[in-house]
Amino acid sequence: MQDSSIESRQVELCVPDWRSGFRDAASGSGASVAGVGPTGVAALDPLVTATAAGRTAFYAGCTPERAARVADELTGETIEDAGDPDAVVEHAPDTMGLPVAELAGIDVGRRRVLAGCGWRRPASPSDHDAAGGFVDAAPDEILATADELVGRGWGDWRRDEPVAPDWRRARAGDDGVAVVVNAHGGPADALLLRSVPFEVLEGAELLARAVGADRVVVYASEADERAVERVRSAADAYLYPDAPVDVVTGPSEYRAGEPTMALEAVEGNHRLEARLRHADELPTLNDATALVHSARTLAHLAVAVRTGERPSTRLVTVEGDVESPATVELPETATLDAALDAVQPTGGVKAACVGGRFGGLTDSFDVRVSPDALADADLGTGGRVEVLAEDRCVVAFAGELAAFAAEENCGRCVPCREGATQLRSLLRDVYDGEYDAAGIEELVRAMETSSVCPFGVDAARPTRTAMAAFGAEFSAHADGRCPSGACSTTEDQR
Ligand code: SF4
């Protein structure tokens, strides 16, 4: 958050840049005021911090009135006791990452990619520069760092696979190369654009340098207006980009985050259908080879190149039946239990859908968040954990996701289009006393092995994993009973 143009200030206030009233409230105190993005921990919002001489005070759930009181009480060169803070942290005076306070959510995991969230001004190149950004790394150095990197999230062309082989291939080819940042893949991607867009842009620019790309495209959902606005501002302010940046929005539908549908949207095609994938080919954007990666993947690249540390953390967003959602950054050795520590469940935790919209259902959270461990546990790796409270019904939950898949698929391939419709129907039959477990499993297998894109491959996972972990609940429904009491009548489910 430091601004080298304001060298004389002693105290700095960070206020949310997305809520009106805070700047005015904080002005007039003599402190400098920086507008920053969200931390990812919604329970703390709006968060105001006051910093001086290596000490930062936190004011969570702040109002403009409280911010004004804090500003009034800030005297001279210290933050002592101003405004009765929720936490005070001592830290290196020149830190460019949000200090870790003992506040729920912020104190979970290890914030590396998220370090600047809630601390640096999103569109300030000087803040990013002060954090060590705009690294002067050579292409071979970037590629060597990428050898440790796997794609993150369902919007990444190389989900859970190494990215570097594609990059070397693109560099060696004769075609032009476009770097496509797919920020349509989930809340963590949107958070990065919103709060630390320079981390994402730098990752994309490093990749462009490594492969000789002549274009960077940032693709985001049109629903993420603030994120789009911030990344546009950051792109305009980027210092010496290796390739020019375009920011393009697409429809907010979930399927529009699939990598090939993202390319269709960037090319301006209004009818979103997934493209066929060929194992040996990279996708194209217009006539250029397209390297499509999530905002998360590229932000991890930027931080890894800058720090020399392995990209060994994962961003996990916990949502669902919780007081408020949180996006945390965990070492891959941490478990899902640690992610749950970041939130307050609203009614106990019966289960969680782990891995994304079409994640895996489980009631066992002693599972590491590394992609291998999650895959071994038959869970998804997309970085989302949806909590289901004790009174939730997993049969109804699986049915809702099957209905969503039936309605939202792009229609291109039969296994997904017809499979999702049949799955919805078979799950409705359970409420009529017919639980055809073998038939559902066969259908699920067909969808997972024959669908063209990850939407269809993943769409049946909630049902399959719910049957494995909560089989007795399916049988109970076929007997006319919902163990959680959530399904009051069969008609409710039809
Ligand atoms: S899997 Fe579904 S979303 Fe993907 S191409 Fe087939 S019908 Fe479309």
C-alpha cells in the first residue's frame, strides 16, 4: 500500500474501495488514505486498517462512522488505541502483504498469492512494484519455474496437469500465440482480479514473454463488474507489458467458464458450445495458438517467479451454509478441515460438496487439498467447498445439481445433454420409490467417459459421490422418508 509519492506520512488508513463513505470519513485525520480491495474473508468486510511504524490495527465490520472515529483518534505518528481495534499486529514496516491478525479467516493458511488483498491498491503499479513485481525474468527462467506449476480450476486448459509442456510447444511453433486468462472459473479468480489484478496480469505477461506471445486476453464474467473494472484499470497502468492486454467479458452462465467456450466468447460467438478437444492439439484463438489458464494459475506463476518458492499453495473458497464465505490460501499439505476453520457454519456441517459446482460430496474432511489427495478421495479440485448444514438433504442436493446440468449444458454432445436429463429423471424416481442404483451408476459412467468437455464429465459426480457416502439416504427416500426432514413431500421434488 506504500506510495513513494507520499513519503512524509506517518499513518496510513486502508479503507474498502467498493463502499462509499469511507474515504470521506477517513480524510482530514492527517493520515494518508488508500482504497483497497476485499481480503477474501467476507466476515471481516468492510475492513479498515490503520498502520504506522510496523503496527497495524484492524477494524472488522467497520462502518464509515467508526472509520471517522478511528481517524479522529489517530494522533501524530502512532496508532495507539485509536478506535478500539479488533486486533493489532506488529510486522516489518515495509511489508507489502496484509499482516496476519488473529481474526477468523485471515489467520488460516499462508497468504502468498492473496498477500496483497486488502492491502495494496488494486490498480496501483507503484504498490505492485514495491511488492517486488514487474520482475525482469528471462524466458528460460520463467519456463523453469513453470515446470513446478499445474493448472488450477476448471477454467484452465490444463486442470491439474503440468502447464510447461504446452508452453514449450507454443514457443517452438510457427504460429502466433495468445495468452488467455480465464477469470470466469470461480470466486477465487474473480477475487484476484478484484484485489490484486497486477499479480494476474504479471503472470500473463511473464507467460507472454516466455513463449513470445503477441497478445494477452483477460476473459471474465460480465457479472463480475468490479473485477472487470479493476483489471481494466490495472491493464491500462501496466508498466512495459510484453504483450498488449484486452479485457473481454462473456455471459455469466456457469458453462461460459469452460476453456473452449471461453475462447468462443472471446471470438464473439454468441452461441456458446464447447469445442472438440484433440489430445495432441492446443486450442486456437482466431488463428493463434491459445494458452488458456485460470487467473489463479497465472497469479501463482507471478509469485513463484518473484519469490523463487514452489507454487505449493491452493486457493479454496468455502461457501454454502456459512455465515459468510471466505477464500483462503492453504499449503497443499493442509486439509479441508483447515479450510472449514475459516468460516462459521450456520447449522453444523453434515457434508460438503468439494471441488466446484460439480464437486464431490463427502462428510470426511481429513483430506489434503493437493490435487492428488482430492482426486484419490474422489473429490473435485476446483477450489470450492460448499458446506451443507445438518438439516440439508444430500439426495435433494444431488437432484438440484442434476437439474442444473440438464438445463445449463450447451447441448453439443449426447452423453451430457441426454445423460443429465436422464439423471434428473432417475433422481426424481427415487422419490417415487424407485432407486435404480445400478442404472444411475451406468449412466454416470457414460457421462464421465464420453462427454466432450469437463461440464459433462463432472456433472454426475455429485450424484455418484453422494450415493457412495450417503447411500442409506437414497434408500430411505425410496421408502418415503427423508432422514434430514428437508424433503417434506414427494411433490416438492418434482
Ligand atoms: S459435455 Fe455438456 S457442456 Fe460440454 S459439450 Fe457436451 S453438452 Fe456441451
